[in-house]
Amino acid sequence: MAPLKRIVIVGGGTAGWMTAAALARLAGAGTTVTLVESEEIGTVGVGEATIPSLLDFNRYLGIDEDAFVRATGATFKLGIEFVGWGKAGGRYMHPFGTFGRDAAGIKFHQIWRRQAGLQAPLNDVGSLEDYCLAAVAARLGRFNRPTGDPAAVLSSLRYAFHFDAGLYAQFLRHLAEEGGVRRVEGRVTQVDLAPDNGFIDAIVLADGRRIEGDLFIDCSGFRALLLGDALGVPFVSWQKWLPCDRALAVPSTSSGAPVPYTRATTTEAGWRWRIPLQHRVGNGHVYCSAYMTDEAAADALLAGLDTLATSEPRQLRFTAGVREHLWERNCVAIGLAGGFLEPLESTSIHLIQSGITRLMSLFPDSGHAPIERDKYNRMLRRDYEQIRDFIILHYHANGRIDGDFWQQCRDTPPPDALVERLALWRERGRAMPEPGQLFSEDGWIAVLMGQIGLPQSYDPLVATLPPEEAARFLQHLRGVIGQTAAAMPAHDQFIASHCARP
Ligand code: FAD
């Protein structure tokens, strides 16, 4: 079997340019990588919050982090603050990092849970968040990069970015073009399939140009021009669990010192996001059109701004779900062309990355082995479903007492895998990791604790730790974490001295 000679990417949004930058290393040596995009159609133009895995992608591309932060107006992100999800008015943080330190093979939060239920003064343990450096630093508005020394508390910190996704795409375009990717401006109006096997032969542009290829990557956004329209792969809707179907997005003026976390605040029939960049704040409202009018959604969005809107809100419509499979014949869909999950846990750009890295690890040759395609499809489906369940957890286990929307979310039975997870948590605070899951056990613990609250009981192995000894251990850890966070630079100072926008 021969290596593929012609790779064609349709779409120049975040998905298209991330894919192009990653595939640029294949360009040359007999292979061409062509990206077709249409300025007339434009991109979705939102997508500002990320999760820590993006650091791996940037490292893979050899990107200098300070240069990237400067170019994209980025800030650092230590987690997501959820407001009004668990109990009306309550808040919790899903921080990037670990809670405390496990002892004698027992998960830290189990020890904390046992102590919290003891008599005073042994129950003076504060909140679980007090034991996570990312959560404490976020609360104080501080940031530093983690050290590589596993003995230091600072090594437990993880971080991601808030950035302008349009500027990120431009940044990657530069890298990709430098690496040999050819960019073609034009609108795809036709997709030609081979009569014998139905593979895509070529795409045809509005001006008649025909671009042939051996592998086509569909990054055409919600349109899914190749995988959906041309190859007819059906869309599987997850709307029954995730009923929100619209969003309004609006930028507002900078808030001065940006906080190092995203905020997600519930509304009557959805939630608002607040994402601080260096030069502006990104705001939006994800809502369910069956329970809220567009006017009411816009009012709730604008009323919740804490700085001045700099344009009119822009509306986006979507359905949560994924294509039945993401690789069909010689076409792989990456980004919105493959599926959509609302940005509650900032996972869309991660799913692009996951599509790219899994494609690189199962890269086809001219034989297009079905076994590799099937493996890819199973892996991607699992990625989507695990993230879907994590997002459903927030909705299903909501504690809002007002409104039919929230009641409907509570009443809808969750997927089976989530049912088991919920039961394991409620019983004894178990948040067992699943193979290959994106969010760590600590991430699940944060959200389960925030949405559901304390489990009824705890791991029986905690009984092997004397309560007095455990109390000293917790007190020490809390002190060290508090001191480490307080000694970190203020987030805005860190940016000013390393990577401020010119
Ligand atoms: P698009 O940006 O839509 O790009 C599609 C490309 O295809 C464009 O270049 C377009 O010109 C081209 N194209 C389409 N049709 C044709 C044609 N006929 N001919 C030629 N070219 C064509 N993700 C996160 O990770 N974090 C977030 O905080 C986040 N927030 C979001 C909020 C909302 C409301 C929405 C809707 C999405 C959010 N996302 C977020 C997702 C994120 O925006 C997308 O995953 C990301 O931008 C990738 O989009 P894309 O490149 O797949 O599609």
C-alpha cells in the first residue's frame, strides 16, 4: 500500500487550522496538504475557553507558550466556577489540579469526608476546595506555572487558557503555511464521489476549480459538507439530555485584572458564561428555546454583564449530538462538522485535538484499512460520550428549585453509565476513573461534590487512619497550600511580566 499523496481539509475555523498545523509535518516529501476556506462564509467565531490538554497540543506543534499567549490575548485558566448549579445561589469550583494528597492508598477526599463528619474540633477541616492549589489560587486571583518537582505543592497545579479562537486560528495558519500547507480561498459547491466505491474524489469550488484528494478532512463546521451532506452519515441527537439549543454571544470591555477562571452561572433556562481575556471579556448565554424566548435570553445576558457590551449579541443555533461515526470512507470530520457539545466544560477544542491526535495515530495509507477506521470511530465516540455524561451531570443533578426547565433536567433519566456513577458517589463518594476518560478523578469529585454534595458515607479503609493523625495531616496540607497560593504572583502581574499583548 502506498502513502497518501493528497490531503484536503475543508474549512479554516479553529478545527481546520489546528488540523492543518498538525498535518503540516506530512507536507512535502511527495504529500500535499491543501486547506480550502471561504471568507464569505466565515467561521463560528466563538470558542474562548479551553482545558489543560491544549498544552500538549501546543507542545506537539513546538509552540512557544508566551508567544502564543501574547498573540491570542490569552489569560490563564485554573478552573471553572459554577454559580447556582448545585443549590440556588451556591457556587463551587471545578479546579484543574488535585485535591490534597492521598494517604496509605486512600483517596484524599475520603479522609476529608470522614473528618468533616466527626465531632469538634476534629471536624474543623474547611472545604474540600481549600486543599486544591488551583482552587485557592483562583479564589485569590493568583497564577504561576507548576514546577516539575513532584515534592512541591506547586507541581499539583494544572492550567489552561482563555483566548481569542480567531487569533489562535490565525496563529496556527501562519505555522501551517510555513510548514508547507497550501491555502485556497473559495466556496465548495460540489463534492464528487467515485462511482465504484463512493469515496470522495474531489471537491469543486464555485468558480469551477476542482481539487482532488486521497483523504478529506471535513472541518466545515455545523454544515458538515462532506461527512453529512455528501456521504450522508446521520446525526445522532442528544437533545433529550441536553435540551439547550441556542446561544447568544457578546464581547464586553476588559474588566481590569482578569480572574484566572471561567464562570458559568445558571439562568432560568440555561446558563451564562464569562471568559476574561487580556483585552476584553467574552460573554454568552446558552439557553433552551422551548423554555425561553430570544428576547428574554438577550435581556438575561445583558443584565448579567459587569462591563460594557461592545457589540450586539450574536445568535448561534445548535443541537447537542454527534455524527453516527466520524470517519467514513476517505473522509474524517473534525470539529463542529463531527458533533457539538455545549461549552459548559470548555471541551470542543479538546475534541478537535482528540480527533487530530487519534487520526495521527491511525493514519491511513491508500488501503484505507477498515479496522483502523472502526477503531478511530469507537475511540472518538467514547470521547464524546464521556464528555456528554460529564455535562449531563451538571444539568441532571441541579439543585435549582425554580422553573420547569430545571425540573425537566432532573426528571430526564441520565445515560446508564452516569446512573452508576451517581450511585457510587452518593453511597461512599466513589468517583472511579473510566479507561481513557478525559476528566480526572479529581475533576469528577469536584463536580459531584458541587452538584450533589457530601456522600452518605466514605471508604471504609479510612478507619485505618486515626482521626487525630488525619486532623494533623489535613491542617498541615491546608496551611502549605494556602501559603503556596498566597506566594504566587497576581494573575495580571504574571501576564504583564511574561506575555502581555503588545
Ligand atoms: P467553524 O468555525 O464554523 O469553521 C468552519 C469553516 O468551514 C469556515 O472556515 C468556513 O468558511 C468553512 N466552510 C463552510 N462551508 C464552506 C464551503 N461551502 N466552502 C468553503 N468553506 C466552507 N469551544 C471551546 O473549546 N471552548 C469554548 O468556550 C467554546 N464556546 C463555544 C460557544 C458556542 C456558543 C459555540 C457554538 C461553540 C463554542 N465552542 C467552544 C466550539 C468552538 O467554537 C468550535 O469547536 C470551534 O470554533 C471549531 O469550529 P469549526 O472550525 O469546527 O467550525
